[in-house]
Amino acid sequence: MKKRAGEKEKEAGGFVAAVILAAGKGSRMGGDVPKQFAEAGGRTVLSYTLEKFEKHPGVEAIIVVCARGNAGRVREICAKHGISKLRAVVFGGETRRDSSFAGVRKAAEIAGGEDGIVLIHDSARPMVTEKIISENIKMAADSGACVTAARAIDTTVTSRDGKVIDGVIPRETVWSVQTPQSFRLSLIVKAHAEYERRAAEGEALEQVTDDGGLIRMLGLPVAICPSDNDNFKLTVPGDIDRLRSALAVKFDRERPEENGGQHNA
Ligand code: CTP
Ligand code: MG
């Protein structure tokens, strides 16, 4: 029998969970509610993000990490949009890493004794695609750790004083790191625990800014899953309009019959 898309990835990695990080305050974005709960096209940002993982056949379980006080709101959004894979809503922490560890720990608990793959994704990145999710699952199963990243588009330079350029970095070597970031479950749990051990001993760990950084801290390689800037993260106020435009283009492409059949290229 022909395999459905996603089944191959699932077989390769065993249990596959998605941890959706939604415990941030969205201070750069501002607004009445944190950006993951902001609306675009009549729906919350979080609902678009969740739907991508719900629809992907390779993902088995979804765990949402949110701030205390928002669990009800998250469960409502899941119910409204038919997120049947939701297995847990857990509370995040002060930093993104705290939130990520809370989600990953819950994923390991749900997996029971089994190892598997975990995809860690920013709720504020609703334009993630099925292809990116598929490639993350496959790369994490093959190599243990991967981060989604986009090549730098502009010329990249350095400036220590913020006034004058003091160096140029060859553009081909520069990537902007995004999410999903995906790992063998046992490896990322170990990396978070090791980070906490080192932090408690007073080690300087400023270089570790994301989940991929935790793996590099262990001296292990992290593969790149190539992406582009369509998988942008809502960060500043103008990004909500950017999302609205991206959703409108997508709607035109997917339902040309409702739009005069003009944009089905
Ligand atoms: N996040 C989280 N827990 C935190 C901080 C961030 O779960 N303590 C999540 C956010 O909800 C977001 C993702 O991590 O989906 C990426 O972080 P970022 O874009 O920095 O979001 P915020 O921290 O919410 O925004 P800001 O830094 O502007 O306050
Ligand atoms: Mg932040």
C-alpha cells in the first residue's frame, strides 16, 4: 500500500511530538495581548501555527507551552480549530529556554520509555510549511539535531561601536536561525539538563541562545534545514500586516475559484 505523506518520517523517528512555545510576552510587538493571541484574518496567530502541525501526518502529539493564566485561552483555541493532537498544555518560564525545557520534558513524559523526535516551534511563526516540518522530522531522525535557517539576503557587516563598519562577513556563510528546531528527544532533554547543571556552577553560557545552541554546547553538530524569510517570526507591530498579506496571497492561491481564478499559478 502506498504510504501517506509523513508516515515515512514517523517510521524513521518513532514518536514525533511538536512543542509550540507560546509563553512569551511579545514586548517588542506591544498590543493588548501577547502576539500569539493577536488576530489576523479573523483568527488568532496561534491557531494558524497549531493547524500546520495538526495537519501534518508525521506529527503525533502537540504540546503547547503558555504562561499561567492562558491555559484556558489555549484550550479554547484548540477546541475551536479542531486541534485533536493536543496532548498537554504546560506552563513556561521566564526565558524561552525555560519554556522550551518545560515542553520537552512533557514530550518525554508522554513518550513514556520510548525515544522519539521533538520539533520545537515558535507560536509566533505561523507561516511554517508542511515541507519544512517534513524535512525537520527527517533531519532530526537522521542526525539527532537540526535547526531551520534562512540564508542572509543582504550584505553582512560587523560594527563593534554601532557607528562605523569594521568588518565584512562573507554572505554565503551567514544564516538566520528560525524554528522549528528538532531533535532526538533523549538528546535535547540531556542538553537542557546539562545547561542547568553548568549554569548552577556559574559557567558563562551567553553563547547558548536557542535549542540548537544547547547541542553545540555539548560539542555535537547541528544540521541546517534550509528555509527562507516566508517563515518569518512576528516580532514588531508591522509584522501583523505582513502576516495578513501573506495569508491573503495564500488564500488566493488555494481557492482561485473564489477569486476569479486569477492567481492559481
Ligand atoms: N517564548 C516562550 N517563553 C518565553 C519567551 C518566549 O514560550 N519565556 C516564545 C514566544 O511566545 C515566541 C517564541 O518563544 O513564540 C519566540 O520568542 P520571541 O519572538 O522573543 O517572543 P516574545 O519573547 O514573546 O517577544 P519579545 O521578546 O518581544 O518580548
Ligand atoms: Mg523574547
